[in-house]
Amino acid sequence: MKSLRILLLMLSVSLTSMALAQEHGVIGGVSLGKWRESGGLTRGLKFHYHVGYEYRQYLGNKFAIDGIALFGSQGTDYEFQITGVPKTEFHSRNYLSLGTIVSYECFKNFRVGVGADFATYLGRIGNASFNEKKVSVDIPLAARISYFFNWFELQLTYKHGTCNLIKNNYWGKITSRDIQFSVFVPIFRK
């Protein structure tokens, strides 16, 4: 219920900001990510993709708020031992996320920002015997640096997951870590 309230709040803020935005455009890119576990789970870094829509509302000369709606794919290899025999599996899941980043222009065309996302994974991560959760939700904290060229912006974002993605009796809290490289192309400007 708490996750639903956060999603509705972010959605209402996103829709309101979208109507007032000064730039609208498409965003796409690749990510390098992994899962992090508090116990003995070994993960592998995997490339994945994301595409979506971004808008920007400027607040004065230096500050801006970016709203981002993404569809992406995230996967990881992990190795575990339950019966004494090491086993490696790969899991890949699609996700939807709504995010907000507040940025500051430090130098001409160079911005730094911080924010958060609300991400929900489409379908169960792993099979039912591996994960008791049917739907996994994450609220990663984000930090971004970006540089704007004449007609596009390059963005590098680090996302630090805060919610447990998998529930079972074998491991502790499993969270995600991602580095995203994105290209934002503003199509409409006011």
C-alpha cells in the first residue's frame, strides 16, 4: 500500500510538471548493473538497455527538474549453493520506472543532479521456488552528471537500489546497483 501511494504521488507530480515543462524528448541508452546481497551471493555485471520519455522544467537560470519515464531490461548472473553444488543462473526482467532528478548547472552546459525513481519489475524475478514475491518494487536513489551539446545531452547516472527485490529463506536483502549511460534528445522546446 505504501508503494502504491508513492507511485500515485510521483505520477501526479510527473503529470503536473509535464504540462509545465519547457523541454520534452526521448531518452535511450545502456546500463551496466548488478544485484548486491548482504550474504554470500555472487553476482555478475550485465549490460541492459532502457528507452523512454524525459521532460525538463527550468527553475531560474541554474536549477532544473527532470522527470523521466523509462522502460528497460535488467539482468544478472548469480552463483549460489543450496545443496552443496554450485549453481549459476541468469535472470532478466523488464521494468517500468518513473523518476525525478533535480539538477544544477555548474558550468556552461554541464549539470549535476540528484533524485529518486520508482521502479516496478514486470513479472516475478526468478521462479516461484526462488522468489516468493510476485511483484518486485524498487526505489533507487540517483545521482547524475550530464553535458548538453547543440541538440542532445549525454547523461551518466548512478542508481542505488533501496528495496529488497527477492524474498526467500536463503539470502538476505538483495538490491540493485546500476550505472546508466543515456542520450536525451529534446524534441519540443518552449
